[in-house]
Amino acid sequence: MSLRSVIATASRAAGRRAFTASAARRSDNLMMHRDSAHNNAGIPFSFTPANQKEIEKVVAKYPPQYKKAAVMPVLDIAQRQNGGWVSISAMNEVARTLDMPPMRVYEVASFYTMYNREPVGKHFVQLCTTTPCVLGGCGSDKILAAIEGHLGLKSGQSTKDMEFTFLEVECLGACSNAPMMQINDDYFEDLTPESTIKILEQLARGEKPKIGPQSSRLGAENSAGLTTLTSKPYGPGDHCLPEFQ
């Protein structure tokens, strides 16, 4: 008899609730790298001269003995150069550039979800399905159905032509403009199923869709109209809305 069964039997006999235990995690379920034809250390990777200059600017912000602190922005540069994902070769080059053990780079790249360790499509669609987006506007459930129906894939999948990769994600920080999605570096907010499909169709045609709110809002102001900042603010700087510039 297993330990869990023994505990449950004893607890029931004593008239108490049974203990619960987490499911066992096998070692092959842990995050690890396995060589593949498209991702192995034998595939060369080196930074372009332009990116090397950009890295030098980033590293210069840190004391020489702490240049490894630049690992996150340098990983981002590597990911952008590598087509939207960081290969094992790219991570090894980041480690060499910053004079740090490769394992330390792997730890960062596998911990933070903004680093993709497998290839993604040209248009990386990330839909927020956290509570504010589920409840805001028409609800992210309808946007999810629109994306899956239009692209013909589920979360975590890519189209065969690698034009689109779709992923459900946690909060992207635009809760007042829910529901919303991020495609590459751009936010698309106040979505409806119709506006979502329009955006995807424009991207497929090579067009640049309108970023930001897909409603009449300029930003995150009240949908019924401005109630504050209705005139040009005083003081240093000029941080007013476009219509007051």
C-alpha cells in the first residue's frame, strides 16, 4: 500500500480530512535542452557588427566586474537577430560575450517567458487570457475563438508557413484596454472578434495594422470621453495629449 493510501485510511478512521500530496514530477518533465537538427551547439552563431556595437552600449552601463548583469538585454538582442528565438548556440555566444558560465545564461532564458527557446512565426501572437481580459469588453474567450478559427491552430502552435505562432499568456499590463493581444512588439487593445481577424488579415497581406486601441480611444482614457487632463498641463515638460500639442 502506498504512503498516500495509508495516510488517507488513517485520516478517515480518525474522522479527519485526508492529506493531499502534489503529483510526482519525473526528471524528463523538467525544462532541459535536447539537440535537434535546428537547435544544437554545432550551428554557428555570432553577433552582427551592428548588434555588437549595441551590446557594447548596453554593457557600458554596468561596472566592468558586473557586466554579466547585462544578460537580459543581450539575450533580447540575440533573440531578435536569431529570428525571434534563442538557440543553444545563441545562448553560448551570450555567455562568451559576457564572460559568464553558459548555465547562468540558460537559467535566465528558461526562467523568463519573453525568451523563446524554439522557433516562432514571423508574427508572434500572444493573447492575454488573465481575468481582466476575460471580463473586459467582449471577453478574451471570444478573441481566443476568433484567432484559433481564423488561423486554424491552438495555443502553442504555428502555421505551416511559419507566418503565425499563437500563444495564450498571462497579464501583459494593459488591463484597462481589455481584451488585448501582443503581436511581436506591438499591443492591440479593445479587441472584438471582427477587429482581431482584420488585424490578422492585414498582417498576412504584409500590411501594417493600426496598433493600440481598436476603438475610438487614443489610449486608456474613459471610453465615454476625457474627464481629466482636458487642458494643457502646466509646469516643466510637455506631456499633453496630441490634440493639445
